[in-house]
Amino acid sequence: MLADRTTLTQYLIEERRRYPGASGELNALILDIALACKAISRAVAHGALGGVLGNAGTANARDETPKKLDVVANDLFVRCNEWGGHLAGMVSEEMEAPFEIPAQYPRGRYLLVFDPLDGSSNIDVNVSVGSIFSILRAPNPGASAAVTDFLQPGSRQVCAGYAVYGPSTMLVLTVGTGVHAFTLDPLLGEFILTHPNLKIPHVTSEFAINASTSRFWEPAVRHYVDECLAGKPGPRGKDFNMRWIASLVAETHRILMRGGVFMYPHDARNAAMAGRLRLLYEANPIAFIVEQADGRASTGRERVLEMAPADLHQRVAFIFGSRTEVERLEQHHRDHNLREYDAPLFGVRGLFRAAI
Ligand code: MN
Ligand code: MN
């Protein structure tokens, strides 16, 4: 049954052969990350039977109450990756400061940045969750990483990926040579290449946004969504579908598989906060994957991968997916954000009322 199949290990070794100078350390690191994802997949699959549902009970440093599985997943990432000698340091959404590689292990030449469990509000209702990771080069290989070492623009990532724990577990990966997806064979315990060279279609009629926050949106985003909702008789000339899973990994996976656009825009609830999603743990790795799949990833104002991070836990507005839709949204940010948009979505002069 494996005769015409490629495992993750085989894919990585064949990829490395194309670059004679490569050391193989990156491959070993990716396989350690894949092991963490397999272990998390097992914990997620056991669900209530494993006693891992519900809150961990202790608020973290950012006053969010992590789920038990957030803590379990973070620990699995740390344990699988601390000993290999490939890392100078790692940091995650769940850790206030970078994790110091224990003294007994050598420091390596890479940095690992991760969101151990994305979409964790979905755990207790048995909806897909995932893990997101990003690998950077350590500015000081062989030495313990400092906080500033992690503050590199996303364009410097050497690898990014995510695992989605859905009806099947998949690992989606880029090392800068396209995006490839592997499906976990749970009996073999191996990721098998099932979706080589994923490309996001440029044209779509599906968008994803949390519409309950529409009253806080900027004019550019309201304008875009209104155009979509106007459907066939509207300026877009076609009907759109809306999706919202509230799990970034699951939204990304759908968009990679069949196109679409995802928006978590800046909104006026907290003007000081640029957005909701984290630049290092979420936006950068997803943006790298999306661009490698021929899509586009933006804050609406700039390309995500060009942003210079100022803080480990920095948040950004995040818009990504099918190229033509993201470009349209960027154009709207240039054209429609300067004055107040006068057709609020559910307001008196909005499309719904106007159509009556
Ligand atoms: Mn997340
Ligand atoms: Mn998370």
C-alpha cells in the first residue's frame, strides 16, 4: 500500500538532496515537530476519555484562562523539541518569555515559534483545532536565544506549517518550495504525502469573517462585505457564501483546499490593539504558507511578511486567501478608509434596509 506513497521523512530527504549544502538538521527538527503534532493529535482524539477537556484553572500572564489541552500541547512541543540540539530557543503563545533550552542539551542554529493549540475554544464542542509553527534561523547559533532574536520579519522564515486535527489529522508544510499536505495514517503513525503543491484559486465566492463585530469594522471592510452580501445584482455580480469556524487553522485549511478569503480586521473595540491574531505564532506562519500557495496575506495596509515585529505577543489585523479578493480588500483600505463609510451593514442606510 506504500508503493506509490511518499512519507514525510522521504519527502524531506528528497527535498534536501536538491540542496547539497543542507545539513539535515532542519529535517530532524521538522520530524521532532511532527512527533509533537502526532502526540497532540492523539490527546485531541481521546477527548473526554483522556481527561483533557475543560479549563486548566490558572490564568496565564495575559489573563486568559488556558484550556487543559493548551497546556498539554505546549508541554508536548517543548518536550519533543528541547533535547535535539537543533534549537537556540523557542517561544509560544502560551509562554510569556522564550523557553530556555535546558543546560544539559546543546544549543542549535534554529528558533522555533509556535501556537501549540489553535482554536482551543472549539475543543469542548469537538470541532477541529490545530497547531501552528514557524522556524527561523538563530542570529547567534549555538548560544541561548534572546527575546530580540525572535523579532524577525516573517519573510525570514525557513519553514512554516500547521497540523489540523479534524476528521483526519493533516500536516501542511512549506520550506519555501511550495505547500505540501500530509495525512496521518494513524496505524502506521506516519504522515503520508496526499496533497502535493497546493495552490489557492485566485477567484472565489466564499468569505470568512466574524459578522457579530461588524459595527466595529473599518469602512474598507464594511464596504467589501456589503458588496459580497449584495450578491448577483450587486457590484460583484455573483452570490457569495459566508463561513466562520473560529479556528484559524481550520479556516486556513479550507481556503487552501478550495479558495476563499479570511478576515480578522482591525476594529474599534480596542483602538490600541492592531488586531486580534498574533503576528509571530499565527499570522506569519499562515502568511508564509498562503504566499507559497499563490495566495496573498495582508493587514489590509501592508504585506504581513514584511512587518518588523516589535513584541513577542504582538497582534495584527489579518486578511488572507485568494489573491484577487485580498488585493480588492487592500484597494478598499486605500480608497475607503479615509472617510466614514455611509452604508453601515445593518444600519438604516445599509443594503438590507435599502433593498426593502
Ligand atoms: Mn491560535
Ligand atoms: Mn493557542
